[in-house]
Amino acid sequence: MSFFISEAVAEGAAAGAAAGPGMMGQLLMLGGFVLIFYFIIWRPQSKRTKEHKNLVGNITKGDEVVTNGGILGKVTKVSDEFITLKVSENVELNFQKASVAAALPKGTIKAI
């Protein structure tokens, strides 16, 4: 079948296929992708996780918090895994500590 392809075209294709990025270039590219992944994705996520663990660990009775669902309330009871929020008069709801999105400054509920 080689009589359909001229020798000049065949030699040019073989030379082009052999000229690719070297091993060092590939390692640098891989290293670059690892660094981008670390600084853009993994590091900020681990930082947010650490901040959330500190927030959840420091919740005490009397704190005003907002949950992931957007419910605002005052902490009336704290246990190992759950908190009780007073959301209005005579209404208390139980939540997992992990569902707390943010702690608010004291007096926020009265200001609303």
C-alpha cells in the first residue's frame, strides 16, 4: 500500500510525529496543574472547613445564629451534636450544629 503515499509525505509525517514535548515539559505541565488545583480549589476549601469547625465549636447559649436554611434564632440549649434555637415566642426548634451558617452580633434579632 505504500505506493499510494509518496516517500516525501511519509518522511514528513514521521518527522512531525517524533517531534513532541519532552519529558521535562510534561512534568512541568503536570506540576503546574497540581499547583493550580492546590491554590484554587483545595486550600480555600480546607480553610473554610476549619473556620466552620471553629464556629460550630464556639457556639454557646445566648448566641444569635442563622442556619443554612435561613432561619434566624437565639441559642437556648447546646449539646454535643444539636442546638435548640428560639425563633419566636414559645417556638423552639432543634438543629444539628453543622447546619449553623453564621454567628451574628448580639442584638441582631431585636434590630430586625
